[in-house]
Amino acid sequence: MTATPTRRLAAALLLCLPLAQVHAQAFTAATDPARAQVKLPEPARPDLPSLILIGDSTVRNGQDDGQGKGAEGQWGWGNPIAAYLDPKKINVVNRAVGGLSSRTYRSSGHWERTKAFIRRGDLVVMQFGHNDASPVNDNSRARGVLRGTGPEQEEIDNQLTGKRETVTTYGAYLRSYIAEIRALGATPVVCSPVIRKRWEADGAKVTRAGGNFAAWAGEVAKQEGVAFIDLNEWGALRYEALGKATVDKLFPADAPQETVHTNWLGAAVNAQLVIAGLIQNRLLPDAAYTRRFAPDGSDDRPVVDARKVKVEAPRDAGLPSLVLIGDSTVRSGGQGGAYGWGERLAPFFDTQRINVVNNAIGGRSSRTFFTEGRWASVLDQLKAGDTLLIQFGHNDGARIGDPAGKNRGSVPGIGPEAVEDTRPDGSKEMVQSFGWYLARYISDAKAKGASVVVLSPIPHKDRWQVGQPRDFETYAAWGEQVARANGAQFIDLTMLVTAAYRAVGAERVDGYFSDARTHTNDAGAVFNATQLVEGLKRLPGKPLQGYLRAPAP
């Protein structure tokens, strides 16, 4: 009989009950993953190297289907991580099993079955610890390990299996996996357990795991000379940066007491941390990634060198120009199969009567487009009768002062506040607010006799569905306020595209992206350019209506 969602949820919550209650639960060969023959995925393409994952439910939860609840069910990070890796370059093989520990993943036979798929050149990422603190010997799970990383052992008559068993320390189990992975010619990677959602009394700091499994995982990795990904510390920093209210949305809404098992969005956050760790340790070639992350969640891709990207000039200086400035969602140039909507805008206009000049550049924020001198070059070409479209926001949220932010973050808001930042060369920069930079672009352009339209950013791939908070809410509000206050027009492109995505549905929208979350492919760029044109048609006075034409089929 198929379990109902209520029964599945109840079963999941049993894992969070006090140990005395769990002890009373009689697990059978059908319900105990240590004895059940769980069907696990195999490499899709044996000719490719594989990223093989082993661990517990925080890596692969249940049947890896969110318990039939969609994105709001419980998910492990091993599911969304696949979207950040190119399936034409590497297999992602999630062999983790919920409910197991470093000990029972081995004693259950799951490890032996997984080893059959490990080949020379593969990566094997292990993450255990959440279940390792359970009792060493009982008649329900018998999955606990000895604490620490030393050589201690304990002989037991396993109450669950009825067999004699030698139980070792957590560190010894990790070392045994490392040794066997290396013997197969593959590369082992150790992760600490993912951070729990536990806040200090001030509600601002997250409680780290103490000197236990997280620390022991790091200790073993250091001793054995293998890569270590600290999901405990990195996860805590990410949660603190996001804030308590946002972090609550990363966990199933119907289980408010849940502190370990995330929903799909929470799993994606943890997956991004693992990707950041793989990148930091240089474990995969750059071509294997469809999206790169730093530990703080920012895009880890190298920022395009502005000196190598020429400022585009109008084709015919005697015509008015529609000039675009922004980031890679406006112009990606085909990098990794990505195209911005600005690169597919020209067919909507009669280019014999108006120039379409795309001077957006990847990796820029409202701040860096200005400070790098790009704006000065664009401004030199602006003239009376031109129209300037501005879209920034995707990179403005980087933390000021954090090297991972690549000096792109602007001060939140639209006020006069400024924050000092240190550039890579040691020089100091006074960083202005997002609104300050927009207002500067508007005033400079208007002084040249150009008209200005401010656009909110296009939405992320995972932030447009019905029931979710709107994407870029603050940047849209700031953009609109600055536009109105400075005599510019405003288009909420975020919601125009969101509404269009909702109209065509998830399957089609998924086909519009070249990576896991941000950058559109050719078809997506055309789709979003179409929405932008619809926004231009709705502007008061319809200033560009006379230049529009139907796009070529």
C-alpha cells in the first residue's frame, strides 16, 4: 500500500523525536534503510567521469521525490546539485540513503554496491554525521558510532541484526572510505554535516555544531590530505546573511519544528556550498560547471575584463539610438550558451530608423559599471533624442568588503549613505547606494538630452512560480522610486517576465536557461526581449512605438 503524505511526514518526523521514543519504534526490513534494498541511481553515461555522493537524508531524502509534495517537501542537496554541473561532462550519481550513518552505510551493503560504480578519475563526496550520534546498540537502528577520530573499537552483539560487530570511531569510518576510494583511483572529498537551523537568543547568529562531527570531519580530512567542504561553518554564514525570516522559507512549511531537512530551495543553498567547495579545491575542470558559486553564494565566475570588451558605437551616428547598459542578463555574448535579452532586441526595431546599441557587460553592478569607467565611455556617445535602458541588480547584492563579492556590491537603498571598501590594489573606494548610481546615470543622460527608462532585473529560474515571494522586490522598489524622483520612466521587467513564465509553465521555462538559475539561452533571451518590448509599448506616451516592428520569424 502506498504511504499517504501524512504517513510519510509522520515517518520523517520520527527521526526528530527524542531517542527514547525512537527506541520504541520497531523497524522492519521494509522500513529500515540499513536492511532495505533501496534502489539507487547509476552513472547515466559510463564513458564520462562521475561525481558520486554518499551520505544520509540531507544528501538524498527518501526516494528523492520530495515525498510527493514538490518543492515544499524534504530534499537533500544531492538533487539540486546536478543542475549546476554539465551532464555532457560529468555524471552526478546520488547514492546517499536517508537514515544511515557512516557505520550503517557500510554495514548495510550500500557501500559495497556503490563501489562497483567507482572508476579511476571519479570524485566521491561523503557527508555523514547527523545519524552517527544515535545509540551504538539497540533494537531499532543500531547506527551510532564511537565518538572521535581515534583507533578505539567496541565489540557488540548487534541487537538489531543478531550478529557480532566491531564498531569504530566516526573518524575511522571516514578513513576507511577514503582509503578504499583512493585504491580505486578516485578522489575522496569530505563534507561536514549540513548546518542545523538553530539560532542564538539574539536571532542573528546561528549555533554551530560544537567540537563533534563537524570538527572531526575536518580533522580527518586534514590528516588524510583530502579536500574538505565545511557545510557547518559555511552554512551558518549563509543563514546569518540571509536572516531568520528567509531561512525559515528554506524548510518545509508544514513542519515548523524541522531544523535539519530542508525543502528544495534549502537543498539548493547547500548544493551551492558544495559547488563552492569543489571550485575552491579545484576538483573539476571549469567546463564541468553550468553555474559557479563562492561560499557566500555569489557567482564565482571570473568577471569579464572590461578592457577586452569594446564599447559598442551606434551603426549610424545620424540616427537616434536605443542604448542598453546592464549586466550579463542583458549581454552574455554566448558564454556557456548564455545570451542576454539585449542581444535579441534589435529584430523588434526598424534598425534603418534607430540604432540598438548594447553596452551591457557581464559581471557588472550599478557600482562597477560606473567606477570602471564604462559609463563615461557610453555617455560620450549619448546625444539628444537617444533613449537609455538601465538594468542592474543581479550583482549589486554582493557583500561590501568581502573579496568573494569582487568589489561589486552597492549600499542597499537609495539614500546618501556611503561605505568605504578596499580594492584589490589596496586603494580605498567610497561605495554609494544602488539608488545613487541609478540617479547619476539618469541625470548624466538627461543632461545630454536623452530619455531614460529604468528596468528591474529579470527573475531567477527558481523565483517566478505562483505562491513564491516576488523576485528582486527591493531592487524593483528602489528602481521605481529613483526613476520617478529623477524624471525617468520605469518598467517592472521582473514581473512582466514572471507573468509570462507563469503563462507558459515550468517545463517551457526550464528550457529557456543555460544554467541552473540566472542566465538564459538563445530562446530565453528572445522570450525576455519580447516581454521587454511589451513593457516599452505600455510606457506613457509610447516614446519608442514609432520605431517598433514585428520581429522576423
